[in-house]
Amino acid sequence: MNTLINARRVRPVVSSDHDDGVARYRERPSTVATDVGDGPAVVFAHGTLMDRTMFDPQLSVLSDAYRCVAYDLRARTDRYADEYDLDDLADDYAALLDGIGIDSAVLVGMSMGGFTALRAAERHPDRVEGVVLVDSDTGVHSEADREQYGALIERIEENGRPTDAGVEVAKHQLFGETTRKQRPELVEAWARKWYSYPGLAVHNEIASWLHRDDFTERARGLDVPALVTHGVEDASIEMEKAKATAEALGAKLERIPEAGHSSNLENPEATNAALREFLEDVY
């Protein structure tokens, strides 16, 4: 099995100024980001298998008072084949701000985007006005989960694209029961996207967080306003982890009803209300 899955990689330290992946965000931001509205800045980072369009329900509403920027993480760009980790993704965020001329922003991250947001707040504290974790957490996956994910992404890489079995698993991991029953067209639309992804892109994005360190104690040391929103039906990260995350951050936990792991997309009304309240407090 690829050593990227079995253990944390040991990589040479490379300045973000010379990292081609980071430069992608600084030099060509318009090709990876949707930028709408005027006002204080809010940046949105998506989760695994998703892309920046998952935040369309937020941009369409919150851009009345805020400059809203949703961007694609590396897996949805031409840098998908690079090996990278969450620190690289955090540096991409800072490079994106450079590219679009924003000093700092509230960073909203869903799942993997939340893992990224925490590390961005630690690595670039002057550039993060607040963090919102959407169906994310400060902890780690169990060893059993790591083994299952590792085996899954090895098969995906070997197959060259997501497998039928992997897509079926993803439907249940990323969407709650209510959405799967009442809005199957939404689930299927995303599933069609997943089939189009290169297998290596999926492999590398999951590998970027699969063996991450537990961030819980480091979260306690972050000096940044925070909000945790979490789908009541989330099967990927249980509510107990969301509670622990909110406690570590000193944040309010907003439970999003009738929603799973993509709660901002599944129940945008509840998510947008929580976000607007938080943003009014921050700004």
C-alpha cells in the first residue's frame, strides 16, 4: 500500500513562495474562486469530493452584506496530482487572499475545509478573523476508519476514477437520510460529478487529512472567534465530536436539522441564519 497512507510523509521544508501549488492561488485566483458581493470578507473552503459550488446557497444570500469568496481546494484544480497535506491547504488560503487583495477574512470550512481552517488560523492568525466549522472537528479518525479509508482510496487510484461501491458509500457519508429520501436529485447530481474525478485526485485529497494530528489541544490556544455548525444526521462525524470541538474552541454549537455531513447544502436556511448571526458578531 502507498506509504502516503500508512504513515505521515516526511517532506523537505519548502517555502510557500516557491510552492507551485500555493502559487496557483496567488497568481491565478480567478480560475479557482467565485468572488461576489462587497463588504467584510468571508471565504468558504469545501470538503472532500465537493467543490466551491457547494456554497452557492450561502453566496447567493450572504453577498448582500459581505464579500463572499468560495474557492476550490487542490483536488478540484490542475494541482490535484501533487502530494500535499493540511498545512499546504492552509497556506493556499493565505495565498488566495494575496491573489484577490484581501488582508483577512472569516474562514468557513466544511469537513476537510474545516481541518484546513483550523490550521490556517494557527499558521496565519493575522489573516483569519473567525472560523466556522461546518460538519468538521478537531479530532482524528479511529484506526479502523483510517484502514477502511486507506483501502478505499487505493482501489480508487488503481481504478483511475471513483468506483461504484465508493460512490454509494459517499452518498451515505456526505448526505443525511432526509436529503437522500426527499432530494435524491441533489445527491445524484453530486454523484455524477464524483465519477468525473481522476482517481489520483480523490486519493490525494483524502490522504491529505487521513493521518492528521489531533488538533483539540491546539484549538484551545487559538485566539479567534469560532462557530460550529453540524448536521443532526451527519454519519461521517458524529455529534459528540462536534460538541467536543465546540468546547475546545469556546464556540457555539448550532445543530442543523434534517441535514447530514453537507449540512450547509442540505439545509441552507438554518445554516445561513447561524452564519449571519456569527458574522454580525465578528464584524
